[in-house]
Amino acid sequence: MMFIVRTESVTLDTTGCAVKMTRRTPAIVPGSAGRTDYFCEGDPDAARAAGLPVEAVHDGWYADDAGGGVAVFGQGKFWEVRDTPFSVRESDAGVAETAAGAELVNVRGAIFGV
């Protein structure tokens, strides 16, 4: 499960979770000055119990500070860390398992008939 730990701390005790991406907290977030978002994979309830400020993720694109980001779908269950919006660096194992069992579709053929 992917979730965000939003904190002013420069270092993060990641016991029980793995940090997949970091970024400065976007200015649109109230109280964002000086904060960092850590995108973590693990158990958000265990992170909360450890006293970490956990924020849930929703389906969508979370840009990093270098042109890449994290694509999240399934309300945090599935995710892909990307160097650019189109190049996947790392993904959740569930994405590969779901894709491996899925029927392949020729999208171009389905849309354009070629």
C-alpha cells in the first residue's frame, strides 16, 4: 500500500515501510513551507501507530521535483514510480501480477481499427 508521510524532518525513520519517492510538499497544501512528502510503501496503520503523520493517496499523478513522479491507482494499492510521465522505474508487484493475468488488447487497433 502506498501512502505519504508529510513532515518537516529531513530524515525519516522508515521502520516498517520503504520510501519510494520524496518531494517538497506542494505550495497548494496548507502549512507546506519547509515540509517534505515521503511516498512510502508499507502499512499506513503501523506508520500511524509509530507516530508518523500519514496522508492517504488517491488515484492520480503525484509529480516529484525532477520531472517524474508516482502514478497511483486502486486507492494506493497499485503504484508506479516514474522518471518521466512515460518511463516506469519501479512498480508495485501487484501491477505485474494483474498485467500478467490480463488479456492483451491492441489499443491502437481497438481505437483506430488498424
